[in-house]
Amino acid sequence: MVPLNKQQPGRRTPICVYLWPKENGKLEQYKLAPEGIKQAELAGESFLKVLKEDNLPLENVRICYSPFSRTTHTAQVVASVLDVSFERPQCMVLDDLRECFFGPSYELKSHEIS
């Protein structure tokens, strides 16, 4: 889907997407380092605390993550801390959920359309 161009009504502005090999970031060697595992455990514990404080049931929790190894590993650690199954419907990979870095010449500029 191409968004409407706010400066020129009726005209659509294409979005640039950088494509890379699908296996990038998905290999086993890209899992979390020990410090990252600790951080994911702390995040899970903090999230669990909020759920308990707000009386939110665990069956309402959904963990969505990208297919990258580190986000998958993070989701597994958080699910383990919450004691929820790492299966659907509570945990699911979203193939379209990916972060891209286009370099400082693109990332450090405003891209808002006024």
C-alpha cells in the first residue's frame, strides 16, 4: 500500500524498502548474549509485575516478535518468565515486523510530510 501524499492530494508517495537476504539475523549465532538474556528476564519480570498490579490475566497476554533470532530469543525468555506457552495464540512471529537501518544520511533526518 502506498500512502497518500499530503502535499499533493490525490497523489501517492512510494515508500522505499531495503531488502536483504531472508536469513540475515535469523541464524542461530545471532541469539542473545548472556547480558541480553538477563535484560530480557528483567523485562519479563517488570511486565509480570505490571500485569499483577493491574489484575490483568496472563491468558490475555500476546507476545508478537520478528523472525530475527535475537527477538525470537527475547520473546522466548519473556514467555518463560511469564510462564506462558511459546505457541499460538499467546506467542507469534510476525514476518513483517522487522527493523531496518538505512544509514545516518537517511536515519538522522526528518521525513515528516507537512
